Amino acid sequence: MTSEAGATEVSSREGRQPWRVRLAAPDLGAEELDAVAQVFASGLLTDGPVAQRFEAAFAEVHGTSQAVAFSSGTVALAAIQLGLGIGAGDEVIVPSITFISTATSVVHVGATPVFADVHADTFNLDPADVERRITPRTRAIIAVHYGGQAADLAALADVADRAGVALIEDAAEAHGATYQGRPVGGFGQAAMFSFTPTKNMTTGEGGMVTTNDPVLADRLRLLRNHGQRSGGGPVHLIGFNWRMSEIAAAIGEVQLRKLDAALQRRRRNAAALTAALSGIPGLVPPASRPDREHTFMLYTVLLDHRAAAQDALAAAGVESRVYFPPAHREPVLQHDGHPLPTTDAVADRMLSLPVHCTVDQEMLRALTELALPAHVR
Ligand SMILES: Cc1ncc(COP(=O)(O)O)c(C=O)c1O
């Protein structure tokens, strides 16, 4: 477990002092331990009632009729595409400013990721550029809710509908985020959430799909369980072992109950950071669009002297990181070369700062008074 400020003995960028403030710190405690102990006592470690309860609770929070738990967000995203029949010869439109597996999940199912540009303020897909990338081979658009702020779901759904392709939400970072008053997770054919330890709620490793399509949900349950229904029986399709364990689900149930409080703390911390950082020359705090509630899984600024700022932060013991190096520049992904001017303009200026639920006032002062102004003084 971590201290209040999330400090651990992990070395900082210089490899000398320990981090005083980690970029992310899971908020785990006695309740989660107790839930895990109950799973131990039950003797049932997989394919049991806890994952089913977690699914039902997660679906309710996100306003969908179905939720299907997976062992990771990446395989959940691949399962959605397999479930929709996407495969060899197909194209799927994705942003480049995202974790690599948004794009690699497309490759996993045999299809080709096609990158579209993003908005400069939210780093989310620009629907106008998405429309330009549609071809007769396009089968889906994956809209990432960058850092916990919903993408332009109405405009993207409109593009998807007119093109006759699926809209998939990559809500890996956006548990509890809303768009025009409704929780994300139910705007397209399906959505994926991730539960790695940097997220606003965690199960250690894990993923969840939400959907309002019971037929797709049934197919996803088969895909994650070797093509079989729970408990065995005939093999209906070539599947995988992509199940979530009961231990992970038990942690997830508790974390879901704590999600609202965690989001409120993050929003408070983000507001304090933005108030403190506004007006610093060469630094742009994150934009929050008025029709959506940002969950601040990431607090990402744009700044001119990123390396200097990172050094100043590290000297104050504060961890920062570039989320994300743009996927289209990764040689393994073979970008077709069409221009992504906004992506390229923001990619070298983005830096994510700690805003997690255990951020304290001292850390905010270190960021605002000590570290960040140092690079522009
Ligand atoms: C935007 C995005 N997509 C996909 C993933 C993949 O999820 P996971 O790490 O659970 O496989 C993550 C997080 O790690 C993510 O942030």
C-alpha cells in the first residue's frame, strides 16, 4: 500500500531520490482485502458469482443492459471486434494519441488500424477527419475517451451511422465519465473499460465490456470462455481464456463502490491544479468541455519545454510522464502516411501530472510553486 501522497521507494528520473509523489497510486485497503478473503474462503476462484455481481453493478452504473468482464482491457477490445465480425481485410479508424493497444487490438483480429487526427484541446478524435478516413473497407471507429473525458460521441455516432460502420468506445480511462448527462459506455455498439492500477478504479489487471446488445454480449461471453457457456458444454466457436478471476472481480466490486468519491477527489485536485497553473506562460492546462464530465484519469498539460519541466518535477520528487507517445510513429504499426497535423503538433508538448485521489496540498504546491514555474523563470 502507498502513503497519502503515493510515495514509494521507487527511484526518480535521476535514479537518486525516491519519488515523493507517484503519477498514479491505487487506493486499496481493508475493504478490498476483506472481499478477497471471502473469495479465498469460498474456494471458487473463477467462473463464479462475484464476477457476475461485478458485471451487473458495472452495467447499472454505466446505464447499459449488459456487461461482460475480461482479464484485460486489451483482450476485451479485441473481443468486441471479433464479436462484431471484424477481421482480415477490414479497416478500423483509431486516434494515434492513445495507449498502443487501441491500435494493436485491431491488428490482433487481423484488421488494419487507420489513424485519424484529434482535437488540440481534448486529444480526442476529430469527427471531420474521421469522416475523411472512411473507405469501403472501414468497419468500425474506436473513439478513445482520452484521460477520462468523453470523445465527441454525437458527431462520431453520426459519422458511423452515415457510413454504416460500428462505433466502439475505448473507455479504458473513463469509468463514470458522462457525455450530455449520460454515462459513457452505451453510445456505440459496445465499450471497453480497463482496470490496470493506474486507472480510477482497479482490479490489478482486468477489463469490462458494456453493451445494450444481448446477442453481442452472449458472443463475448463465449469468446472469453473457449467458446463454451459458463460451466462447460458444447463448443460454439473458437474462443480464448479471457476470463476475469473471482479475486479480481471482488476487488472490482469494492472499487466500483468507491468510484464516485474517487472521481470527486480527482475533480477537486484537477480544479486546484488548473487554478494554480493558469497564466503560466507556455503552459496550457487541460480543457474540460461543458457538455461532459471529465474524470481526470489523466491530467495532461501542453507545454513548450517538456524535458526541462520533467527534470524540475523530478528534482521535487514528483513523477510525470508522456501519455502517450503517438501510435502512428511506431514502426510496427505501418501508418499509411496521410497527415495528422494536430496529433503531430501536440505530441511533443503533452505531459501528464499526478492528480490521483491521494494527491495532497503539499504536492500541489510542489507542482505549482516549485517545479513548473522553475522552467519558465
Ligand atoms: C486508452 C486505452 N486503451 C486500451 C488500454 C488497454 O487496457 P489494458 O491495459 O487493461 O489491457 C488502456 C490502458 O491500459 C488505455 O489507456
